[in-house]
Amino acid sequence: MNQSTWDPTPARRRIAERMTARISPEAWVVDDVSFPKDGRMSVGVAPQYCGALGKRANCQVAVSVHAVTAAASCPLQWRMFLPEERAADTERRRACKVPADIGHREKWLLALDIPNEFTLWGMPPRVVLADAAFRSELTERALGYVLSVRSDVTAHPFHAVPEAPARKGRNGCWPQPRYRRAPLSVAAHAAGLERDAFAEVTWRQGSRGPMRSCFAALRVRPAINSVVRPLRSRASAEQGVARH
């Protein structure tokens, strides 16, 4: 299989179309999957973070997009990640039979290639679940999304509105609008909520019992230059969720 001469795209397309029809996904989940592996003859093997082991180790990493519902999930597409140092290693590329047109590409770009391909295949778009690194690119592609953000991401209260200070004198440019107060971290916004603002949600049965946590919805304004679509996370942005 690793030395096949046939184009895998039609087979991958058939898998994606068939499984989409079978489970009618509510969302696409972007993930990366790691495969612990040693040896110099396998594509992309390098010391890197290995999610399967929870630490840095020799492994391969594939970026994947999964179709998901409340009851089922299935990988629809995937891309092998080629670390930069492996992409530049001519001898190893030759030994692993890496095609000449394949080079290093960041994981978030590999992930975004997949919805683009789905669009070309005529598959209806779904809400994308991913982390915040994808936000601007998903906005440009007019895809809805629910993204996680770090707790130190900053935001303004939703009712806050940037205001332009008074112009000093007749010369010079008009002052740009700005917020009167510095933004707070989304963790601080969540900490400021009353206890009854949170509701406990159980999403599935895990190996050690029900998986649940407390969540609250909170509208805020991300402290960035352009706000077009909502974010959602542990303590998130525009139309967001705070996890307690």
C-alpha cells in the first residue's frame, strides 16, 4: 500500500461521500492522530509530540477531518504531516519514496486543505470544530465553526463599544476608536459569573463514568482587529461558552 502507483483520491472521495450519506454528520472535527513508530524508511517519522503516548516521541502524525454526530463518528479525510527537517532531508526522502511535489506544510494548512477538497466534491459544508488557530481562515471560507481558545485569550464585555477620543487641535489625523478599558482574559470573564449562570452538561459515558462539566454561555467581544464570527470554548468569545 505504501508503494502503490494508483491515485488514492477517488477512493478517499468515495469513502467521504459514502460515510457522509450514512451518518448525516452534524459537524466536521479537525484532529491530528499520531502513530508511535521508529525507523528511517517510513514517511514523516520524527521526534515530535505523540498524542497516543502523551509525550514527545518518534512517531508519524496525520491531520484528519472526521464526520461526527451525537452517536457516531468517522474519519473522512487525512493528510500525513511531513516535519520540516524530514522534508529537507534528500537522502531520507529518496529512501521513503516521498514524491518530489510533497514538502513541509503546517498542520493547520493541511487541515484546511480538506474542507476545500470537500467543496470541490460538492459535499455540503458542516460546522467545523477545531482550535482557535483556524479562525481567520475558516471565516474567509465562509464556514461556520465552534473553536476552543486558551484561557488567557482576552476579550471585552459585549456591551463595551470602542470610542474615538476627542481630536486635539485642527491638524493631524482623527484618533482611532478604542476601548476605554483593557480587555480581560476569558478565564477572568468566566470567574466573574454567578454560580447559577452555569449548568451541568453530560455529553457521554466514559470508561470511568459519565463525562460532564459545568458550562455557561457568555457574549463577549474578542480583543482583535476584526470580529466577524463567534468563538466558543471553555471561556470563549463572541457567542461563547465558559467551562467551570
